[in-house]
Amino acid sequence: MSRPRSRTPASGVHSVNEAVVAGTERRRRSTLVYPVVVSRAIVLVAAALGALAGPVPGAARLSLGWLGNLVAASAVRWDAGHYLGLAAHGYDAAGQTVFFPLYPALIRVVGAALGSDVAAGMALSAGAFVIALVLLHRLTELELGRRAADATVLLVAFAPLSFFFTAVYTESLFLALSLGAIYAARRERWAWAAALAALATLTRNEGLLLIIPIAIQWARGSQRRVRQLMWLALVPLALLAFLARLAAYGYGWLAPFDNEAIPEYGRVSTGPIGGVIEALRAAALGVRGTIAGVPPFHPTEGGLFSGGFESIVLLLVLVIAVAALVLTFRKLGPTYGLYATALLAAGISDPVRWQPLASLDRYALTMFPLWMAAGAWLSERRATRIALLFGGAFLAFYSFEFARGAFIA
């Protein structure tokens, strides 16, 4: 006689599945809690020490009270003043039109509830940062596996300039919306992808570039219907609506782009090739000046380094970004590679007269395909911890100097 096969009760199968899912979710939460808590502790402590050390030459002091200055030291500097001004007063000067409207609008709404625009900006950035890391982990795990996802989240959280993610800046909101748009496209939820891309475009003009990966993902989808692709019309329509509003206020249809050339910003449109040529010239002059004895470290309101040495540092950032771009094409393919190429080209196409690659190191924070590829590369070589040691040290350094009022990016 054959022995009857034992069967696991259906309830037992469900229990096992639920336990596996619960365990996976716990591991994901622990993977995300550590980088958020530890990296933000570094930022807050280093910035508080910077505020206590006193401002660099030329920097203005905050007027938020002793405790308020310490708490906001890592968040309210430089462009943060423009976003807070827009939240309070709207567009009342031509130069403000280079800042897009969604983030200050959210500050105004949340600030009305909290009673403080500064607290609202910090809360919005922190919340968007957490959402961005969750989406980054899920997207990277989907494309490259769990180990690469863990490494990528750590790299982004401990990046030397990652204090911008919890400052009153648009970095975290733009990153969260961009990741959300591509994650939705990856799951073939085209309306969500287009809506999030439109919101990203109202945060920063680079949001328009999200059309590239979403359209490529649609072309590779299982069920291609033209009406799905038509949702992408929301993205240029969002930009058009903002430009129309500025034109109605008398600033002109192209105000955000035209006003980048005013003396305060000093940007000149040269295209990416022109930007690289200017960057090479500036770095060559920087090498000459450094060899001639110009002190490289010179923290003032104008920046941390001498202008020439800053050009060398930024050229190095560009070289690292290009290397990561090559990795992106190899590991993630054209969908992410072309999007990262477009973002990098946009970041170097409008050089500042006195510093061709100004702020490229900050712009690179939201070029997440580069971080995904770098995370995969480091995890394969088990070199993530080494990268974190250097990243955490520089994060503390830059947070300290940013709090003192030095221009970082």
C-alpha cells in the first residue's frame, strides 16, 4: 500500500508566506532606518558645531534665535532664502523666476498649518528624503538586486553633499518625484508616471527630461497603446502652465531661462561641449595657481576653496560622473543611461562665468541612475563600507562649513 502524501494545510502555507513577507519588510525598514538616522545625525551635529564656530568672512547671521539657528543651521542657507521668500510673497522680482513653483507652494501650505515656513521646508525635505530612499531601494532592487539596492541607499544617504536633502532646497522633492515617475513607468502605470513627472517639472526644469525614460519604458512594455503614451502630454503642459503664469505677471514666457544670465547668477548657454571646454580651461588655470602657491582651502562666503582649486574639484566630479555614466549603460541599459546622459548634459550646458561647473556636485545628487550603477559596482567588490567612511567624513565637513555660511554648491 502506498503511504498517503502529507499535505500542508492552506492556513499553514498562508502563515509561512505572511512570515516571509513580514521578514522582508522588516529587513527593508532596517536597511532604510540606519542610513536615514545616522546620516542625519552627522548632518545635524556637524551643522550645529559649525553654527557655534561662527560664520565665515562675509556670511550673514540668521535671526531665528539661538536654538533656532542651531536647528536650522544645516537647512537655511543660500537658495533656501529664495524658496522661503517665494512661499511668503510669491514672484515679486524677475530673478526669482529661475526657481520653480511647487516646492515654495508646498512650504506655504504646510507652513500655514505649522505656523513656520522654516519648519515646513525642513519637514517637507525630510519627508521627501525618506520617500526617495524607499523608492530608490525598491527600484534598484527591481533592476539590480538586493545587495546593490542596500549599497545604493547608503551611498546616497552618506554622499558628501547629501545634507541638501534635508535643507530647504528642492533636491529631495525632485528626487522623490523622479524616482516615483520611473518606478510607476516600470510597473506600467502610465497615468501615475506622467503625473509625477509633471510635478517634478514644476519642481525643477529638468523634470521635462523624464519623458525620455518613460517613453522608452512604454516602447518596451507588454501592451503598447497610444492612449497610454498620451499621458506624457501632462509633462510639457505643466511647464507651459508655469511659463504662462509668469508671462501673465509680466516677466515673459522664457523668464526662468532668460534670467539665469543676470549678474546674480551669471550663467551662459554654451551647450555641454562648450561647458566641458570651459571647465578644462578653468581647471588648468587652477592647477597653475595652486602650483604657484595660491592656498587651496580658503573658506569664505564665496566658497570653501580658492576659485582655481574649486575648478579642479568640480572637474574631478565630472570625471567621476562620466565613469558612473558608462557603468549605467552597462548595468542598467539605455532607459536609465540616456536619462542620466540628458541630466548630466543639462548640468554642464549653462556654465557660470566665474565657475563653469558651479553646483554640478549638487546637481549630481538627483542623477540617481549614476548612484544605482555605482552601488552595484561597489557591492560586487564589497567596497561599500570604504565608500561610506569617506562619504561620512566629507558629509560632516561640508555640513559644518555650509552651516558657517560658506557657499558649497
